[in-house]
Amino acid sequence: MFRLLGDAVGAAYHVVSAYAQVLAPLTGSLATVAAIIAFTVSVRLLLLPLSLSAARGQASQARLLPQVAELRKRHARNPELLRARLAALYQRENTSALAGCLPALLQLPFFSVMYRLFLDHTVNGTPNGLLSHDLLGAPLGSHWLGDPGPFSAQGAVFLGLLGLLGLVAWFSARVARQAAARSDAAARPGGAVQPGGRARPASAAQSGAAQSGAAAPPATAARSLWAARRSGQATQPAAARPAAVPGWLTRLLPYTTVVIAAIVPLAAGIYLLTTTAWTTAERALLRRRILPSGMPGPGRPGPAALA
């Protein structure tokens, strides 16, 4: 297994070196940096079909959210029946609960090879020549916390890289929040998404007395709430609610790339910046192109809920 990974890293090393030779007349001393970026983009282009498949799987999941929520509410006290109904739903829609996960997992070996290529100082027992070059005087094999120090001229190059990674992480977290808001709104009939990605509750999206400022009489409201609780519509048992990713984790997770770039060689940081920027732009574009057509929303109701 490790030998296979080493052979893949060696092959990638020769490809990046060839890129550097081709780009040298155009980029001069930045040829190796340009080769790292060009190689990363080339691999991401090759993996684009998998990304499209993952996005379509996420679109299928988003489209089925209202039906899944309805099934979880109706069969919360019968897990076996719930599993059977969910399996029948996914089978009829030609998808699964893990749709979108497999394409993402298939990309991991490629990312492992690229990361190892820019992290290891040796490739198949020979020095990694890619790390012997520099970016604005900072060797590609150097570390931010190493000599001559994090606030030296070399450290300033790392600070610029970390700042760019932080900017990409902020935009990635913003895209993730908007996607979560759309999914949450889609799972609630009548829900909507306000500008900026904030979900609007279903009650706020409805028209009528609520919009005109009128309120129901207390007795009527109490009877409605009591009837809703009797029917299980007002509150759902914990088993009926799908597990949600904590909001703080969604906001914090993209910034782990900044921490990683602070401890890995500069070449690996350049790879991280390129691949995370690509991922963020790709997700934003695919959500606009694919997810809106598969997600229920205002004017696009989802399929009828199952019994």
C-alpha cells in the first residue's frame, strides 16, 4: 500500500517537474510555484466528474428533505418501519442516504498523493527538488515557525499565504451557511431563504393575518397548540429529528487549513490554497447550477409526502 502511494507520488513529481520546465520561459523564478498551481488545477479538472456526481447526490438529498422529515415525524416511535419507508423512498427515487459521499471519498487518494508530494523532503529516496526552489525568497521547503522566524521577511510570505487562506475559509464558511439555510428552509413546508442565506421560518413566510399584524385570540391559539401537540406536529421526538452539524463547527472547520498551512512546508501551503480556493468556487457554482433545480422552495414544491 505504501509502495503504491510512493509510486504515485513519484509519478506526480515528474509531472510537476515537467510543468515547471514548460512554464519556466513565462514565469522565470516562479516556475515551480506556477507548476504546483497548474498541476493542482489539472488534477481538480480530472476530478470534476466526481464533483458533479457528488453535487447531484446532494441535490437529490435536498429534494427529498421534506419527505424524509415527514417520515421521521410519522414513524418516530417505530425505527424499523422508518428504516423500511426511507429505504423504499430512496429506492423509488434512485438515490440513497449516502448519495454524494462516495464520489467525495474517491477523491481522497488523489489528494493524499498531492499532499505527500509537497510535504515530503524526499521522493522515492531522492531529494524532493521541488522544495529547493523559493517564492519571493522563501524556500518552498521552509516552515513558518522555523528559522529565521515567523515575523522575518520569509515569515511575511507565509503571513500573506495564511491571509489568503483565511479569506478563502471565510468565503467557504459563508457558502456552507447559505447551503445549510436553504436545506433547513426546504425541509420546512412554506419556509424560505432570505438574502444573505438566513432561513425564514414557515410561519413568517405565510400570508394572512400574521402579515397584517392581527393575532389569533388566546383561546383559539391555545386550542390550536394543544391540537398540534396531540397530532405530533408542534414538537417532534428526538428520534424524529435528523442529526444536524453544530453551527459553530460549520463556521470553524474551514479555518483548519490556516492552522495546517502554519506548520507544513510552504509548497504544501500553496497546494492547500489552490485546492481550497478551487473547492470553494466549485461548490458555490455547483450549488447555483445544480441544487436549485433539485431543491424545493417557493414556487417549486417537492414531491408529495409519503404516508
